Amino acid sequence: MNLTTQTIEDLTLNITQEIHVRAPLDVTFAALLEQLGPNNEVEEGKPMPMKIEPWPGGRWYRDLGDGNGHFWGHVQAIRRPTLLEISGPLFMSYPVVSNLQYRLTESNGETTIKFRHAALGLIQEDHRKGVASGWSQIHERVRKRAEAFRARQATAQ
């Protein structure tokens, strides 16, 4: 791709998803933090060791041990259990900045997550093609995690 002929569409990425979870707001938010952090996976059962520090300015990074890893972003805003925003390069190791927004609302004991990933920079085509399905897989794991926790709570009562 010739940089002199790039359009704004070539330099931007905008993904929105809405996830419906049959679990309360606090359970869903906790499941989101777990999935983005210590229980992150690249594929079913294949761990991707991530750390998230859930406070303003906290880091989100891939921890490879011995001080090695890959910085993904900073927590830009957090308002438990309704908002999580992260800004940074994420999985892209080139000139790019992303903003992730998770907005959670609850109605009748069920949670809706509104997700947005906006990015600006020299976004590689392979990342552009795979990012929506990657987020869908993560969000499906969040949903399953929260709903499984809710099911365990119901059987314990």
C-alpha cells in the first residue's frame, strides 16, 4: 500500500459489538476483568498470559515472565461495574493508537455490554481482517464465564 494514496478508512478501524449476558452487572464486570486478565486465551484452552491493573492509569499487558512481555494499553477510565476504557497500541506493534470502551447496563438481572474498538494509525491488513472475530471470541468467553458463575450461585442456594 502506497502511503501517499491512503484514505482515512485505511488509517482507521471501528468495531462495535453488543453482547447480551444472562447474569447481573457485577458478575459480568468481574468476568470481563478475568477474561481480559489472567484467564485470557488465544484459542479455547490455549492461555495468553495477560495482566490488567483495574484502576485509572493501570497497565494492560501480556506477561511472558522474567520481565518480558508486550504492553497493550492503559486503563483510561474505570467506573465499576459500568465502564472500562483502555487506550494504547493493543496487539499492534507499530504506529497506532486504540481506544476500547466497555459500557455495561443491567435490566431485569441481565447485562448488556456495548463494546467499541476505535483505532487510528498504520493498521496492517491481517490485523484489520482478524480483529472483529478475535473480539467476538473474547466476548463469548466473558458471556459464558458470567453465566456459569450465575448458574453456580443458583445451584448453591
